[in-house]
Amino acid sequence: MAMSALEKPRTGEIAGVAEQVLVYLRISEDRTGEEAGVERQRDDCLALCGRLGLDVSAGDVFMDNDTSAYLNKKRPEFEKMLARVRQGPSRVVVWHVDRLYRRPRELEDLIDLVESHPIRIEAVMGGAFDLNTHEGRLMARQLVAMAAYESGHKADRIRRANRQKAERPSWTRSPTRGRSSGRKRR
């Protein structure tokens, strides 16, 4: 069943062979469990598919909600998508390429896959990357280097904030009032 967000469905081609169009959605943290972030990504990705005239079926959308790509967490839907990529030429649509990979090793694994399975990446933010070309690989490698840096930098900030919290004196009971005042005495 084709998704209704697509008005002019057609399948694209890579090197003259019909390609499958796969959409991958991922958000690192979903505190509410409402999937609002991945739903926004879905809307934007399907709109891009519509503009490009690409046909997407419900079974061609893969979503890893509340899953970091930086901390070596398992991404089951990402693995399912890669299994589909191994079936033939693919166009992978994402909101941003850092939804696919955050670490250089992941990108290199994807590039290795390209050796036998043509892949083109379409991103809502940042445009297209053809991993079959040297130029596309160069751009993808530059972006993953920046994404890995930002992930590491964010982890440093979080560790520092947690250390600061641990170093603060804890709230204590006031011996005269029997409750925490939350204020320092002068």
C-alpha cells in the first residue's frame, strides 16, 4: 500500500536498474515516548519523496525511536533496512545523514556495502549523496567527522554537568527546623 503523502509515485533508477526506495527515521532520545520527533522526520522525508517522484510503501519505512547511533546501541530497524539494501539498488531517504550514522566506522561499513549494492542517499537537510562516487564519499566522510565530534563534545558536556551536580553539597535537614531550607546560611 503506497503512502498517501505521495502524489506522483514512481520508482527511481540507479545505473538503469529499478531501485527500491527506503526511508530511515531515527531520533536519539524520546523522553515522552510519543514518537513526535520521528513523526516529524517521516512527514519531511515523505514530502521529499513526493517532490522527487519516489514511491514509498509502508513496509519501506524503518524507524528506530529513542535510539542513539553513537553509543553502540543496537538499531534493529537500521539492520533490517541494510538487509533490504543488500537485495538490490537502493535510494535511502533520511531527514539528515547523521540519522544513518554518527561514527566513521558505520559510514565505512555502509561504503563497503556500496561496493556490491548501489546506494544513493537523499536527505531532507543537506541534499543527496551518491556513495558510489568519490565526491559523494568525501562529503559523507566530512559530515560524519563533524557528527562524531559533536556527539563526543555533547558527551563531555553531560559528564561535566553530572560531575558538577555530584560536587555540590546535598540538601541537609536543618537541626532546628527539622526540614530542608534549601538555602545557605550566612
